Amino acid sequence: MSPKISVRAAAGTRDFLPEEMALRNYVRNVIETSFQRFGFQPLETPAIERLDVLTGKYGEEADRLVFKILKRGRELEKGLESGDLADLALRYDLTVPLARVAAMNHGSLVYPFKRYQIQPVWRAERQQKGRYREFVQCDADIVGSSTISADAEIIALTYEILTALGIPKFCIHVNHRSILHDIITGVCGVTEDKFVAACVAVDKYDKIGWEGVREELDRRGLTKTMVEAVITALNFSGLPADVMAETAKQFEEFPELLSAYGEMSRLFEELQAQGVPEESLSFTHYLARGLDYYTGPIFETIVEEPKIGSITGGGRYDQLIGMFSGQDIPATGTTIGIERIFDVMRELHLFDAEIDAPVQALVAVFSKETRLESLKIAAELRRAGIKTEIYLDEAKKLGKQFAYADKKRIPFVIIAGPDEIAKGEVTIKDLKKGEQKVVGRGKICQALRAPITQS
RNA sequence: GUGGAUAUAGCUCAGUUGGUUAGAGCGCCUGACUGUGGCUCAGGAGGUCGGGGGUUCAAAUCCCCUUAUCCACCCCA
């Protein structure tokens, strides 16, 4: 025997055993189906990107969370001298890889290019519940359209997915980076270099309240007047129509805000036309979002319970692709946080009715002599599209085989013992009901599809 | 990356001021049940007390280090 090595997974990573995979696949399928229903097409990109593709896109803080990959061989030795140790990295999100792909294939894509992507991403964070170092993201993005209709479509898609999954109470918060920018700098007089800091502070309102935001803004070096101006100007959130009405009055002297508000008005109109109820939306002026690359409308979904933070997040990033191609291509999109959605659904027991039995029937083996007959039955069922297992171990007592079916939650056990074989029949037992009946060999599939009744 | 808490059987947890062979419930295995799961009853297996070092006659228990998890910050899905 080789010495025992310590068995543990890398920090912040997880294994998904079959039971959990069933739930994960269910969520994934619902999301993917919705993506396709809106006409998005799949894209996959490598887990590994060149480091320079990823750095400088997310903001100073986030750059440190990128998992870097050491250079190899002689390059690493050289790197040790220069201090330049890494040249590759694991992707941090799916948006930047998309931007790279869009830049590289600019000439051949059909615009607007609508793609979805469901793949793992990696972040070198300290883990917490609902925050992992390896997790799957589901992104849908529209590249090459600068119209607000594209943003509306992304939000409508988000609504459709969360509804299809049965998430009960969620609210999609929407804001606009231009509005945020013009209010904070133009209306409140905050200098350009403090804009990002002000956003970060304001974005925390839900967590720390206006008192907390006040302290935070103060700590970040805004004057008292600016702090109060920012808080007064951004303390608007709620039903889009109400917020539009209030802010229209508030900011009518600031014409530079008008076009962004006009866009927002159109956005909400389009959402209404697509059947997204107003109650599921909020025009939230203090929503900022951390990533640097957003330029226009931004959105984020919050669930009321359980309190797990945001389950989707996205926005428009009209200048990101230009960082690769030198020519700006407008784009907007969202991430659907499948990991958190999964946690929410588990906590609220939303799965129970949705998951199919992984195996529908177990063909029991009465004895060594009858095994071939059982195999024939199993083969027939499989050909008919029924998920079927045959008991594999040395023929044990039937009790064992029933217990196995019970533990694996296989709903039906099919027995072909000497009696049944002699008559060309099988016994089918419905484990849920605890009832069984005898049917002819040709009628097994039919019997499995119809509920078993007392006979 | 910063600060704090936790770590005992497959799971959830007991374990008294350091003191014999570390316990319970659930789960697992076997049998009662020689053609039938769940319920009941009777047995049984399973732990280098996260890992390493130290203090002590003696450590699951005290100290140090380390790793992982959880919480807060940071940030985000």
C-alpha cells in the first residue's frame, strides 16, 4: 500500500455528486433554454487567457483577484530575475473573454452578435458561503448594438429566467452610469478623480444605510457639502414611473442629464411592452456596480429572501472591446449567478417537484439462471427510452435489491422470477405506492408509463 | 489581502476542573424475513479527536505553528 496522502479539495472548490448535479443541471437547462428562446447562441472560450488580456479591465481591486499562472521552464527562470513571473491567468469572468473574441472576429461576426456562455470562472478570493474560488457563470451579451433596446432585452431575459425558475421575490435594480456620473460630478460638484470612490460608497447603501454611506464618503475625502449633495441627489429608488417623475422635477435644470433619462424612460417602456411587471423593477439611483468597464445602463437583481446578495448583474460596456481592437464596439449583457440561484432555490425548496427520477426502473435478478432474461427486459426498456438499471452484483436476495432501489429512489422494480418467466410475464412493483401487479412481457413500457392500479 | 470564530465516527453533535478501553442520535452492515424496500426488534463495523510540534507522569481538553471551514471587511455571482 502506498502511504496515505491527505485527501482534500483545493480551498474554495467543490465536488458535485450526482444528487447535486441533478439540481445543477436542471437550473442550467432552464437558463440555457431561455437564452436560446431569445435567440442567443453558444460560445465557449478557454479557461486560460493571456494575463495581459485580463489585467486592467476590472479595476485596481479586482486585478488582484485574478488567478495567475506561473511561466514555465526557462521563461520562469528569466522571470525570477525580472520579477515578471506570470504570463497567463484563469479567466475572471466571461465578459472580457467575449470582448477579446469580438475584437478578434470583428470582420466575420453578424451584428448584433448575441451570445451566451456557461462556463466556470476563477477568483482568488477568500471563500465564504455563496462565494467560491471556482464557480460557474451564465452570461448573455449583445455585441454591436448601441440601442437601449438591447439593454431592455437583457433585462427582459433576466426576468424570464428568474420567473421560469420560480424565484419568488426578486427585484431587478436598474441605473445608468451616465446619470450617476453627471449627478455626482455635475450636480454635486465631486471632482472626477473621486467619482469611482463615491460610487463605491453609495453602492453600499443597502448594506450600511445612509449614515454608513455618509461616513464612507467622508473617509474618502469628499467635503461635507459634497457628501450631503450626493446623498440627497441619489436617494431615489422604487417603481420606475415614480422615480422618473420625481427626478424629472429634481434635475430639470441639468440638461446634460436629459438624454440618459430619456433612454431610461424608453427602456422601461420596452420592458413593459415585453410583459415585465413594474413591481419586479426598481430605478435605483444609488446602484453603481464595482466593475470599471460599465458605461451605460447597469442592472442587478436582488432577492429578498434568503439574503444572499445579488443573483444577476450586468450592464453596458461600450468601450471594453475597443481596448482590444482599437475601435469601440458597443455591447451590453448580464451574468446570471447560477451558484447563488442554486443556493436560493435549495433554501426555499423550489426543486422538489422539478427533478426527474434519475433512474426509472430497476430490473431485479432472481437468480444466476434468470439473469439473461432480466438483461433482455432491461435492454427492451432502454430501447424504449426508459432509464433502466439492472441489478449488477451477484444475485442477492430480492430484499437487497428492493432496498437498493429504495435508496436510489428508483420508482419501479421489475421482477422476472421462474414463475413469471414460465408465463411470459413480469411483476412490476411501484415502490412509492407499495403496490404491484403482473403484466405480460409486451406491456411493460405501457405499464410503467401508466400509474399502477390495484389489480 | 486584513481581523475574528470553529475543527471529535459517513452526517449532526456530547465529552464536566487535563486522568483508564472517546460517547449519543441518525446513517451503514448482518439477522429476525429461504420471491419484496420503508416500520419494528436484536446484533455489528466504523475515530492516529483536521495536520505538525510543544508543556505534562498523563492532552480531544493547555500553548505554538499549519491547513480547511464559517463570519466581518474588501469585492462580487
